Amino acid sequence: MSDRRLRVVLAEDSVVLRDGMVELLGARGCEVVGTAGTAGELLAGVVEHQPDVAVVDIRMPPTYTDDGIRAAVEIRARVPEVGVLVFSQHVETAWAERLLAGGATGVGYLLKERVARTSEFVDALRRVAEGGVALDPEVVTLMMRGGRRNRVDTLTAREREVLELMAQGHSNRSIAALLVVSERAVEKHVAAVFGKFELRATHTDNRRVKAVLAYLAESGS
């Protein structure tokens, strides 16, 4: 997908922010095929334009509570081939868990104030559009709080660190670079996680996705 323009539907109720994001994304090789100021417009735009990815704020009209993320969950259910990236000032852990309940593929949740560069945001968009995951570390941390004792508690500190980075959407190579270890070492930690989570290899199951989902579910608030 990196060799063509990424098709985006953008939902943001602030006209100034929306127009600014359209300009920034266009300069970064994306094509904003539709914009929306309400949750209803977002759903209609996604159905009409069938973008690669939809960018969604949480608190949108009509109620300014959780309309945007409700729409994101509905998009995941109705148009699963469209990636969904929640881009908000707020963390709603319960809705984040629902967003991920359909599978940790083609989904992201980033906090506006923590994205330092446009290139980071576009990289996350492309990752989500290609079926990957982009989760802000703060979102993951909040979902970890208050967890009961479970399989996550059986992980070593390094295994848990590797799994948390997996939950943020990093590949084994990226994890190796971040932890300054070999990719082979990361593979061993990932295999250990699969073993402790009792995720056996099959031809159809994606154990990486299942491990991330189990991690988020069992470490959630």
C-alpha cells in the first residue's frame, strides 16, 4: 500500500482541525476521500467511499459523549475491511476493549497530545490500513490497571514487556530494536508467551492477535 495514496475518511467535529488535518494528510501522500462532523456522517461516509482507513474522534455530535467510538465499533462490525484509527484527547478503556473485541487487526487508538510528528500519525494510519495495530502506550497502560491474577501474571518482566510492545503494534524486528536485543531473542520471548497462553499453532489462527487480545482482556480495568 506504500506505493499508492492512502484513502482516508476523516471524522472531526472541529472545522478548523478537520481542514488542517486534510491539508497535512494530503501533503503526506494521503487522499482524504470524505470528511464528517458527526457520527452519522462518519458511518455514511465510510459506506459510500470504502476508504482504506477511517480516522475517528470519540466525543462527537449529537451527544458529544461517546458517539464517535460507538460509530468506530459499528464500522468494525459492518465494514471490517476498513481500518479504524481512533484519534482523541480521551481514553475510554471500556470502549477500547470493545473496539478490539473483534480482533486486533486493522485498528488503532492514539492520543492527540502524544503524537509529536505528522509522519508518526501517517505511519500509524498505514499500519492500521494494512491490518496492523497502533495503540498509544498510555491506552495500553490504562487498560492494564486493576487487572486480576491471570495468565499475564505468569509472564516474566521481559515477556510482559515484549507482549506490551506487540499490543502497541510493533513487529518482532521493531521490538528487537527498541529493547536492543536480537530478533531471535524476541522470537523466543514471543514463543514463551504463546506457550503460557496455551496458544497452539494452526494453519488458520493468528496466535499473535490472540495473545494481544488475551493480554488486553486480562489486564484491563
